[in-house]
Amino acid sequence: MAAPMELSCWGGDWGLPSLHPESLTVMAYAKFSGAPLRVNTINNSWRAPKGDLPVLVSEDTVISQPAKILNFLRKQKYNADYELSAKQGADTLAYVALLEEKLLPALLHTFWIEAENYCSVTKPWFASRIAFPLSLYLPGKMSREALNRILLTKGGPPLYSLTEVEAQIYRDAKECLNLLSKRLGTSQFFFGDMPTTLDAFVFGFLAPIYKVCFPRVQLQEHLKQLPNLCRFCDDILTCYFRLTVSGHSPAGQDTADANLQKLTQLVNKESNLIEKMDDNLRRSPQHPPRKLTTLKLAAGGEESSPMSRLSP
Amino acid sequence: AAEPWPENAALYQQLKEEQILLSDNASSLAVQAFLQMCNLPVRVICRANAEYMSPSGKVPFIHVGNQVVSELGPIVQFVKAKGHSLSDGLDEVQKAEMKAYMELVNNMLLTAELYLQWCDDVTVEEITHPRYGSPYPWPLNRILSYQKQWEVRRKMKAIGWAGKTLEQVLEDVDQCCHALSQRLGTQPYFFNKQPTELDALVFGHLFTILTTQLITDELSEKVKNYSNLTAFCRRIEQQYFEGHEKDSSATAARSSKRSLLR
């Protein structure tokens, strides 16, 4: 709680604080637990990203993977899970494993391997954030690593060609999204009213799929058919990332923001009842325009239309 | 697809005594437990080239009628198409949980077993290399094991486990067992009264870890810390494997090479 900790990670766009799922997970967790983090996004400077991002630097320790960063934050008493029972903690671990096995390959594919997406969106975006000579090399390297990972973990026989592997990983990802949607149901977060580690991970994986505008978007279209997951992402963006949703770089955050976030958390907790009553009103502006026509309907009509869109 | 389960269904794995490794034995035992729980008889046949016969390159695989299916996931679906399922009674949220826990076991326990077998130098030298190539003459045995080791190490590097030390891997195993133990609690099975494919999978891995002698006992000690998990394994062993002396590899696990469960 002494010196603020610094997090280096990829920046954001399209309304997200970061495009990189792991960076997003760490940022979300920091917001949920009230940890004062100074976020440095990688921009076009000579401080080249060394190794994997996100990286947390706290006094002398440098920690790099999201799981380890979260552990470190918990040890520093920034724990978003203290209200969870042991069984819920076990469930968290299981669902994170599910996300990594089933959803991550398709996410990597959409960002780094799908040719149209990679060439028109991902590569230019990342290249613009990295200093000159490295920008020619690093996005290609990240793409090759993603392809390697997918082929080694999913590409064994009898799936011999990349197209068959692709079909399989998208099937798995859609099933995973359906499972998450069923597990979330109608509650605000996965374990009741307060967000926890699992919410941070799910948000980290889902938000890029949801918000980034790619030419090839089969996963995003599937996600949009699951309104409770979309609402989940939007809620977290508006409640916890309100200061950065307008697209400012979050580099200016300091401890005052952390206090503001804590206050926001308390206010959220207490105003839950009011929020539930205002649910209809709150949900409507966040949905795509085609739903505006149902605004005028009675509450019953509004309820039934999202439900009927749930894919089996 | 609507044929009844034939009498001569067979499950293929590597040679029990000399060749099979920790991770393959765990997967094979999981499938055997699953089939026992569904009450579907199957003979266990041990062949040195089981890995190459398998359609996906992984053991075990089952040969039923004129179809060959490998690995627990596809086998569960195949058995379901024949009309037998253990998880029909679960609601949607429970099914999601079951899938999540199965991924946890695959992600952590199976990967830890693979790490221990192929990336820990002492174990590789003393146990894995001699066992893996044992049915073949020199130099084929060394070539095959080096090839497999290279493959597994590449995969470990891709998923980020290559940088882990043995202590970190054992920590992960401990975390996984802790989660499983918490989820099991005091119930007889993971979803209370009825066993499901999750119980079969967990049994396969934990029983194998507990009854296989490795260089050190650290891995089995991690599991032994959780008494409800050892009781769970004992219960499934007694219920599903006691009456089948001949072919069950669980019984063979009590033979000289491996330490006892009790």
C-alpha cells in the first residue's frame, strides 16, 4: 500500500482500456480489489516491451504472468475473493481452466491468425504502438507464437489441416460461451453482487471479442446472441472503467482514482436495489440500435425478446 | 449408431508392466472407470504399438464393432450416442461445472504428469526413456523416446510451462487437488449420488498418481494430503474394480512395481 505499483501493458481502443486479454484481466482485477496501480500503456517510444506483457513492477519485484500478478496483489491485501467460499474458489480455478482451454485458442485465432483480421486490424494496431524496427518484427512473432500454440495443443491427428482445426476451435469456443452464459444466468457477476477473480478473467477474454471491430466476426456474432454476457461486459466497463471509456490513455491514473473507484464500489453495492428497479432503463442504451424499437414495450415484452435470442 | 454394445469391445493401451507411462496409464484408467460406471463390458488389450494404432495418436482407444474412438472426450460422446450417459441427470449449470472441472484436471494434472515424465531430467533418464522404448531394439528405442520428448517439450514451451521448476509444478498440482477436494467435500461423488465422467477422470489420474512409484514420493504426497480424495479413490476402486481380477489395470497396479494405495 506504500508506493504505487506500476503495470506495463498494451493500450486500448474501441472503448476498452486494453486490447490484450491478459492485460485486461489484470486491470479489471486491480479495479475490483481497489489496488492502486499506475498503468503505463506501451506507446511508440523506445522503451521496447521486454518479453511478455502485462508486467507489474512494485519496488524491486518484477512479475509477469497474470496468475502470478494476481497472487502478488492478493498477498498485498488486495483481495477481491475474500467473500468467496472455498468451493467457489475451486470453481474459479476450474472455470479459468475452461476459458484457457476452450476460448483462448479461438481468441488467438481471431486476433492473430485469421488473415483478414490480422492484416487489417491487429498488425497495424500493434505495430503503431511499438517503436520502429521492432514494429516490423514483433507482431509477426506474436502471430507465429499464437499459431504454434494452437497447432501444438489442438492440431494433432485426425485434424490434419488448419481449416479443420479452426472449425474445431470455434465450435469449442461457442460451446464455452454458451456454458458461461448458462452459469452467469441473470446475476450481475459470477458469484453474486461483487466481482471476483473469475469475473476479471471472463471480462479479460470476452471484452476484446465483444468490442473490437474485425472484418471476420463469427465469434462476436455468437457472443452478441448471449445478452447476459454482453450486459456483463458493459456493466464492468461503465462501472469500473468509467474514467477511461472515452478513450483517454489511462496513463494519468493515480491514487485519487483508486479512492474514487472504491467509493464507486460502495455506492454500487448500496444502490443495487435501485439499479435492479432501473434495470430496463439502464439496459436499453447499451444494446445495439435494433432493440430500441422494443423500448416502448411493457417490461414483460422487453424481458421475452432477449430470452428468445439465446442460442441452444 | 443404434447398435447395442457388443460383447467383444476392446480397449487398447500400451504394455502394462514394462512400457506404459504415468499419464497414459491415468487416461486409460479413466476410460476404464467410465465404462465400468456405465456398465459396459470391455476387454483391456495391451499392445506395444497402441499409440500408433490410435486414430488420434493418444491412448487409450476403444474398438467397438467396426468403430475406433480414442480419448475420454470422444468416447463419452460415442457412448452417449449409443444411449448410455452418466450426466443426463445434471442441469445446465452443473454440466457447465462438470466440463470446467474436467478441463481443470486436463489442464493441470495431465500437464503436470507430462512435465514430470518428460521435462524433469532425473525422471526422464531413469524411468521414462527405459520404459517408453522398451519393446523395441536399440537404437529404435532411444530414437522414439527422444522424438517423443522433443514433441512434449515443444508443447510445454508453447503453453508456457517450460519455464516452470519442479516445485512450481508440484504447487500447481497441490492447488488443483485443493480445488478438487473442496468441490468434493463430504459427498461420495462430485455430483452427489451418481458418478459422472468427471469422477472417472479424477479417479484415473489420482489413483495412478497414488499407486505409481516414481523417483520421489512428492507427487503422491501432494494427493495424500487430502483425505477425502484418497477415500474417493478407494471407494471407486472397491465399487468398480474389485470383481474384475483378470484385466483391470487397477488390480495390476497392486503388483510388485507399484506402491500400495493403503
